[in-house]
Amino acid sequence: MSTPDPPLHRLVADLARTGLLTPAALLLDALSPLDVVNCQLARFSRPFVGGTQAEPLLSALEDTAAWAELRRLLARQS
């Protein structure tokens, strides 16, 4: 992804505000082999969160490159 998605930036900012950057980064690194499954889970969840604040984030995370970008953003913030 050339330009990070704003929902990913908001997620990282929220994690930083709550002090959960390191745990989130560790969890995402541990789950990195499952990025394809994570994308499918994001697609599966969209109908359940339609019209909520979570919908843009799940839409962004439907691509495996977005998971890598999220890990990169978390590493840059830590």
C-alpha cells in the first residue's frame, strides 16, 4: 500500500492512547502467518458492523497488505 488508510492510523492512535501498542504489535506479529485468514474474518464481519465506526476499519483490513501496513505503523510508533 502506498498510502496508509486513515482507519489504520486511527486504530494505531487509539492503541497508543490506551497504551496497547506493544501488546497489539506482539499479537499481530504472532498472527502474521494467518493474514489471509484475518482478511477473510474481516470480510465475514462486515455485515455485522455495517453502519458502525468499525466498518471502515474492517473494509481496510480486507487486504493482506493492510495487515502488513498495520504492523509497520505499530512498529514505527513503538
